[in-house]
Amino acid sequence: MKYYLYLLVFIASPLIVNQGAIAQTAESQTAQFQNRIVDSIFSKTLDESRDFWVRLPDNFQPDSDEKYAVIYLMDGFSLESTLETVYDNYWGHYLPHMILVGISNRNNRTRDLTTSQIKMRRGSAFDRETGGAETFTKFMEKELIPYIDSKYPTIPYRTLIGHSYAGLFTINMLVNHKHLFQNYIAIDPSLDWDDQKLLKEAKAKLSTESYEGKSLFVSLAAEQLHMWNEDITMENIMDDSSEFTLFARSIIEFSNYAKSQKQNGLNFSWKVYNEDLHGTVPLPSIRDGLIFLFEWYQFKSPQKYNNPETPIEELVSLLKEQEQIYTEHFGVPTAPMIDEMLNGYGYMNMQMGQPKKALMFFEMNIKYNPTSANAYDSMAEYYESQNDKENALKYLKKAYEMSGDDYYKERIEALNKK
């Protein structure tokens, strides 16, 4: 199936190219597996079953050797659509294909996510069960993550996202269990918990331990810094000492301190969302957080890929550099582009009358995706465009052998009649 990729659209929106560059067989491949799976395991640690969902990448193929980084989302059933909205719009140029895992915290959220036991909160008795974060961490480390790794094609490159109490949990994971995740997004984290107990612990550890190779993004919803005093702003909030501003002040204090500790190697950023409330801040936080965490993933010199004047040798060099960056971060050999992008650039160069470049991208797609019938189909279209019927049939037959899809059989028959 031929896709006509308009150059200006390609430059403006890698996602559009990704969607357009997927050949017809993607639909038939999708039928072979469930893109989203709801699952559960019985946890001996928690002495209960725990629900979670798993979403596989759009390019997932059951017979492929490709493995993926994983995002773990706390409050997964509440924030599922939020994460998917961001991920669906930014994979490709900004984010790699990843496996998404959403963990349920619906039944006893306060117990699961808080880092110490308390009896009073904000001047009132607090009768909910608390302080189970270490137990829940043990469940994730000893049971959930091994289960995901055994059942799905993962690499040990993990991102943890949490909001509110789960943001507190996320920072605790970084401070006390940093071996489990590389990346962290703490959205409006409840660092005021238990008289800022974790905040104080975090400050001590950030000043003395190494966090090389770790990245953290923190957000603060600043629309309502004080519950009833609208005169409290970001400019004067640290002068206030009331319980009403402790939540925001704790996030600000942590973030300013984390930013100052350059010696520990932590890749850190934080952002204040002046127009957002606690309940609306997850969406922009996840967007900005993931883009920050994966800034290294974004293409170097993207204009050169789109410029017909760029020599093929320079493109090859850029791709080798990109491959090295990805491999160093993920810890396993990684293609310089996802398959949809390799395919897309191949078709784009065909359109621009750059057959050598097109061939290079199609060959690279086959090299890194040898089980993809779509990659062989694209190569067949390339040879058709060069009036090389013999090679076009060769690659179409390979695609048909791999997939058994009648689409390729019909393409072979049509080409034989020419």
C-alpha cells in the first residue's frame, strides 16, 4: 500500500507520518493480540489480589524480538486516559514505543501510597490506614515488576508516574529505592505528609548520595495555593506559615533544594502550573514530564532528514549517532528510529526523487525489524518505483511468507500481470 507523505506535514508532525507509514498489515497483526490487557496477580506481600492493565505498543508483534521500556502509572485506572492521551500524541519523535502499565490503588489508596503512619492530619483526627508505601514498594519490586518482565518483552528501563499521595510515593521510590526506576514524575506530591517527614529525609539524601542516571520531574498546581486567601501567591507563599499553605510550600522547598544539589547527578526539573488545580494538573504534568525525561530521545538536527540537499553520508552518520545515544540510555542495542519513522522517511525520499536515500531507510527498517512483513512490503514498493519487477516480487513473496496475508498474495498476482 503506497502512502503519499507531504513534506511540510512531515516536518510539522512526526506523528502524522508515523500513522501514515504503517502499511495495511498492521490491522491484521493487531487482530492477533490484545493491545490492552486487564490483569491481576495475588500478592503474598499485600495478602490480596491487585488489578492492573497493560497496554502494548502499536508496533508490537508477537514474533518479534524487540523489547520495550516500561512506564508504571500509579492510580492507573483513574489516570489511564490522561497518560494515553499524552503518549498517543507524542510517541515517535518525542517518545519511544513503550509498554504502559497502570496499577490500581482504588481500594486502600492511602495505605498503599503514604510513607509513614499518622493519627492526625491538618489539625484533625485521621482514622484511615496509613504508612504502607514500603510494603507496596516490596510488592512492586518482588512481584509486579518480575511478573511484567516475565510476560512481556521489556527492558529494565522504567519510568514511574504518581499524583498527590502517589507523587509522595514516587519521590520515596527515588530517595529510598532508586535501583528500580530510571525516571520519575511526581505530580503535586503530598510532601507535607507527616510534618514533611519524607521531605526532610530527601534533603539529607540528595545532599550525600549519587543519583547519576536518574531523572525527576516535579509539578505544582498553583491556582489555589491557599484554600481561602487569594492574596497568597508564588511570590509571598514562603512567608506564610499556616497549615493551609504547607502542601505547596513543601513542594517548593523540595524543588528548590533538589535544583541546588548539582553534585548528586540527578537530572531534575520542576514546573509551576498557575492555571491548574490539583485535579487538573496531571495532564500537563505528564506531557511536560515525559518530554523532559526523554529529551535525549528527540532527533538531533531533524531538518537535515527532511532536506533533500543533505548528503546520504551525513544521514548515515546522524543515524549512527542516534543509535549510539539510544543504546547507551536503554542499555541494549536500539534502532535509531522506530519502524514507522524509518518507513516514513523511505517513502518521503521516494516522493522527493531521492531513491538512494529511500533505499537506505527501507534497508535499515528491514535490518532492525526483520520479522515485519510491512518492512518487506515497503521495500517491494521501492523496487516497483524503480521498475525492478524481479526484486519487487522477491520482497512481496517474503512478506506473504511471513504473514500469510492475502493482501500480499493479491499484490503478487497483480504485479505478475504487469
